Amino acid sequence: MKRLKAVGPALAAAWAPLPALAQAAADRPTYWHSGWDWRWGHMFFGSLMMILFWGGLILVILLAVRWLGGGTSHGAGSPSVRRPLDILQERFARGEIDQEEFEKRRHLLSD
């Protein structure tokens, strides 16, 4: 929760100027007929920007969830699967079973 409280003001500050940027300039009375004739280029550029925007937004959300969740990984550093014989040896080492029971169960496991 501390991380969320730290990130909140930064996100609010980043999103605050966006409405002002969306307003049309005073020297341009209309958007379509202002001399910025790109022909079909605006469609390609707009599509590319939309893909980059949504991809970036999804990436930010995924990284935020991972960061807030603690970022546990199950990669190469994770413990391997324990074998039954390893568990039996641990129980014997802790004194939960005696040597006779250990030998009997080890013999059963090796068959």
C-alpha cells in the first residue's frame, strides 16, 4: 500500500496537463483544413500511435501489478521438486522416525 501511495501523486501529475494539450491552437480555426495535408500518412501514424499507446499502457499496468505484488519469480532460483527419499532423510535427520523405520521405508522406496 505504501508503494501505491507513492505512485499516486506522480501519476496524477503526469496526467494533469493532458486536457490542455488536447485543445486546438488559437491560430488554427479548423483541424482538417489548416495546411497539414498528410494524405494517407495520418492514418498510418495514428494507427501506429494507438498500438504504441495501448501496448505501453498494458506494459505499465503489468509492471505495476508485479511491483505491487512483490515480484515473486519462479525461475531458476526456485527450489526444485523434493523427492520422496529426500523427505524421508529429512524426517530421519529431525528425529521423527528411528533407524529401523527409516531403513524399512527406504527399502520400500527403492523398489
